[in-house]
Amino acid sequence: MRKSSKIVLWAVVLVVVAGFIYLAASADRLFGCARMVHQVLAPGNFSSSDIRMEGGSTDSRLRAYLLDYWSRKPMPDWQKKAKVDVPRIMIACLLSGKRVEEVNRVLVAQVPNATIGSTWYLHRHGDYDFTLMALTPMLYFFGDRPDLLYPATREHLLKVLLNVEGGHWDDKVPRSLGRIEDTENHLLMINGSRYLKNRWLRLHGNKEERFDNQANGLERKLLDYLLEIYQEGVYEFNANPYQGYTLSALLNLDAFGADSVQLMASRLLDRMNWDYALGSFEFRRFPPFRRRYSRAASTGLDGDYQAAMMKTWISFYADSLGLNIRRGQHQALWAAIMPYRPPAGVIALTLRKRTPYFVKMGHGPESCPEIYSVDSLGVLTAGGANQGTRSLIIARPITFITSDTARELAGVFHLEGPGTDFMGWNNTGVYRGFACAAGPVHVPAGYQAAASVNGWQAFRIGAGRYLATYSTDSLGLMALCSATNPMALLEKISGDNPPAAVHGGVFMHPDGDEIGFDVRAPRDRWVITEVNHKPTDRQFDSWPMVEISGNPLGSAQGMY
């Protein structure tokens, strides 16, 4: 071989090796979906109460509906539907005392239809942990009920279907050469199911050390992971569809874990439910979320799984409300059958916003915040900002959800921009009673302006309350205002806010605040630049978990 050819060959080899090393070293950064940067967040100024409401029932119309919904379903093919449907049909049937023979016959004939861990290009048949999480409660519900779960079926469940056990901690995506961290919901489902199987065996007399969660180190690892989420925040916040699975895995730990595990799981559930209560309005919300990009086009305001679960929990205390579930019956079932109940304040705040408040929720590095301006008539919700492809953040329009029947984005006032690609938006432009973005205001069908002045319009949203809007192709403003005369309101707003001022990034709110903003702000900075000539803290990746101006529960005790 000629010398020049050898040089070329060695150069190619070196490039290939260097490329492999780079990919191996950067695999998690390039392909992963889990937390990369760890940072403990300050809790903020919101001291949430964990006091539970008294007088709740163990049954409700919604619980009965969910058990009936699942127990009536035909038993599908395990190989195709073991991830969600089959375990829920089985649990609902056994809890209802229905189709017992069929459930046992079907269950004892099955083998795992996949492997644990995330599904991806090199691991096409993963996600069995969804099945594990859903099957594990059967041990605790029916393991001592041979009339419902036959002894042979129970042994098959233990030895074949619940196929993770011992002290190992799974945290890597299968077939990733140990380079890619698996996602939050997977880690909770896999390792939580392993922990609970071990625990059930020990509680039922098995003395093998590998099933001792304290001796094998699994309980400590699980507690450390739960503490990490508690201190750094839920990474997959508002995840569509994963938040419901995270909540379900935590409900399992809350129901069946040792006291220390139960306490940490309960604290996380409480925090996630406080976040929901603070930012939702009449079981509707439209916040930014992390994962999945394929769900970026979703437009439902009441379709997230936590809403279905919250309705179910509240039904145990307020069944007369006649709440209905439009989507998420598989997640709502877990709320219906597990003992956890949200704090009393969560239930009260979800049902009714008593007093105005403004809340900022930090989600840490490489993320975006949630921002809400709330009063008794509605919620202004910031849509967030994507922080690059690896951030997996879905930015959404800024929305104003009011007391009406709208269930889709088109039915509420909203704005976003610039353009239509959410990857380029910074829709964090929400302050108290004010919102702005680099695009026009979308007015829902059926709304007619009560007054119009110099490009401003006022829409009545309640007694003495108006939404003032200003809309061009490159700038949209919304301001929630109190007034008795909409024309007088707009004349004041127009006089205080000439076009040069608002296009220059300044808005004088009729309620008193002078707000500076930059709708073309970098995606990692808050759009609101100053309030009353005082610069804001725009670096939202270091914001506390929850920071509130105002008192969400009015005169209720135990909040601050």
C-alpha cells in the first residue's frame, strides 16, 4: 500500500474513533431525556400546608364510574395492551368482585411482553415498567385474598410477571452502553415496583437478604432519588403524557411503602398538587410542559391527566358537584383506588380562587418557569420558552382562561409569537394582570368588544371587570382591569400608552403598575424587564420553586 493511502486510512480510523468517543461521551447530552444539570432550588415563600380535609368518603360517583368503566371493558390481547389496559381491567374487576375467574385465567397464562426501560431505536420493545407499576398493587390488594387472586395466579405474578427484584438500581436506558440516563417516570416505575415487590415478600415471611430493602440498599437509593426530585423540582413537569405515570408511581409508594418512603412520596404528591391548584382554573389550564414534542399541537384545556386525578380526589369530598372526566380514565383510576388525598388547601384552591395573587414557579437550569396571574374571574398563564432541542420544553401560547365553558385553546383569549414555531417563542411575558408577546391577540368567537379606542379594545369578562387588548402582527398586549365604563377605561389606557411607548416596551397599567417588557427577549430571560422602574430578576433558571405575591387562600390559616 502506498504511503499516502496508509495516511488516509489511518486518518479515517482516527476520525471514526474520535467520533465514537465523542458520541459516547456526549450521548446523554445528545440523545437523553433526563436531567443533566443538578441544582437545588430555593423553596420560595410559599409554605404549603399538608393538613388533610376531614369528612371525606371512601366512595364517590366518579370512583364507581371508573371501576365500572374499566371492569366492563373486554379483555384485550395482552401482547398488545399490557402497557395500560389489561392491568387496569383486571384490578377494576377484582376490586368490584367481577369476572374473577376470567382475570385469573388470563393473568396466569401471560409472560412479559417487553423489557423494562425506555423504548428507542436500539431498544424497540421496552416500557414494560408501565405494566410493572400497574400490576404491583395487585399483590397488596389481593395477595391475601385467594378468593380473588388465586394462589397459583399470585405465584405466577411474583415469579414471572413482576420480574424486577433485589437491590439493583436501574437508571440507564437499555442498550445505551450505560451512557444515557433513563427518564424520571421510568426510574420511579421500575425501581418503585422493585422496592414494593421486595417489601411484599419480606412482609410475607421471606427472609432472603436480597429482598430486604434496607440491607440491599434499595430503600436508601429510592429515598435519595425522591429527595433529589423534591429539592430540584419535578424534571418532567406537566409532562404530556408522563406526569400521570409519575403521579401513579408515587401513589403506589405512598400506599404501600415503609413510613420514610411513604412520607417522601406524599410530600412530592402534595407539591405537585399544590402546583396544579395554583395554576388551574375550574379544572382547566394550559401551561408549558417538558416532553413530548409530539404533543406540542395539543389544544385541550382540560385534557391533562392531573385534572382527571384531581377531579377524582375532590369527588370524595364534593360528590354533589357532578364532576366528569373527559380524558385520562387510566390515570384517574389510580386516584380512585389509592388512599392518598390532597391537602385541604389544594382542594379549596382548585375549586375556587378567592383573592388575587401572582405566582412564579421555577423549574431550574435548562428549563422555563410557570407564571400565573390569578383572580376570581380567571387565570393569565405564561406559555414558557424552549431552551434548545435537548431541553424538551414545549412552549405554548399565553392564555386567559375565564369562567366559561371553553375546553379548547380557540375558545379563550391567547397570544404568542413571533410566528408559529414554538421553538422560537419566549412567551414568559406575564405579570400581575398583564400579558405581552411578539404576536397578535387571538379573540375567541362570540366575544364582542364593549369599546374600541385607538387600536385598544375592551371585552367584558365579569361585573366591573374588562380585558383590554392591543394587537398588531408583531405585538399583542392583554391587561385585566377594573372599570365601570369601558370607553373611559380605554381612553385612559390609550392616553397613558401611546403606540411609541408600548412598541418601545413600556405599559402603564390603569391599576397603577408601570411595566417594562421586551417581547424579543432571549429565550432564557423573563420578558418582563422592570416594574415601577425597578429591574426584575430575569434569570428564571435560578428562581425559587414557588414565589407568590398575594394570599391564594385569603384568610385561611396555615399558608404563610
